[in-house]
Amino acid sequence: MGSGQDKLTDLSDEELIYKVRTEDSESYAEIVRRYQRGLYRFLRYLTNDPHAAEDLLQDVFIKTYRNLYGFDIKRKFSSWIYRIAHNEGINYVKKSSRRKSISWEDAGVPVMSNHDSPTDKLIKEEMQKRLRKYVSELKPKYREPLILHYFEDKSYQEISDILRIPIGTVGTLISRGKAVLKAVCEEKGGEPGDE
């Protein structure tokens, strides 16, 4: 019986979508399994609200399922589902009047060393946590491309598809976003990646 699940994991996203559409709607659970962590992380960074991200994630999977028959299998599914998440996240951010600046009391990105000792690992984790805070306060036009590229490992082409902007604009937004992020980090106590 486990071989049915193993077989699903071997399918590409597009093959899995075809299977969900034509023979087994229960296979949609595999899509959820594949995307829930990355989409949650993306929505959490975008909204800066873990509870909202959980709710939005459910909405994304519901909308994706409802619109599955409209998905063009010749296109890349990951770009399509991230586009749905983008739309849900941006709608939430626009509606939310509770957007406040975070406290920078504990700001100050630690200096990194070249060693992988347990202490250094903790420092890296703390640096990543602070960097996420910094990123979460950027304007959405910079925040989204940075999150998609650096946290979700999306290519410029995928980001272009998700955000529906020219690929050159993606590069410009990432470059400008990095510059803004660097300025914030320097202002608040250190630049990520200082050695």
C-alpha cells in the first residue's frame, strides 16, 4: 500500500495535477505536502504574522484546488501556486491596518566566523532570525523578490512569472532591496555576513 504514496512522490507537479484532475482527487494531498512549508514561510515573511500566514495558506490551497482545472499543465505549477499565495498575501497586507514597525531594541547582527562550532551555529540562527525581521519591514515591492529568491530559491524567471513583472525588473528590485536591507542592517547594528 505504501507504494501508491511512493509513486505519487515520483510524479512531477504537472503529472500529479493531471492525476488529480482525471483519476484521483485524493492525490491533491501530495501537492499540499510538497508546498505547505515553502508557502507558509513565504506568507509568514510577506505578512509578518504567523497566524495570518496559517489562515492564508489554507485559502491558497482551497483556491488552488478550486482552480486546478484552469491550470495550464504546459506552465510551471510552482510559479502558479506562488502567484496565488502572492495575491492572497498582498490582499491581506493591503487590508491590514495593524502594520507597525518592529522594535529594534535587540537589533545588531552578530559578526560571523568561519567555524561551524555549536556556538557559531547559534549565532547564524540568530542572525537569520534578525535578518528575517529586517526583510519583513521592507516595502513589499522589495520584500517579495528578496524572499522568493533568497528564502524560497526561486530563479529570476520564476519570480518574473509569480509577480508578473519583467525579468529585468526582478533583478533591479532584488538589487535595490539588497541595498535598502544593507542600509537597515548597518543602521541597526551590523551587516549580515560581516566576517
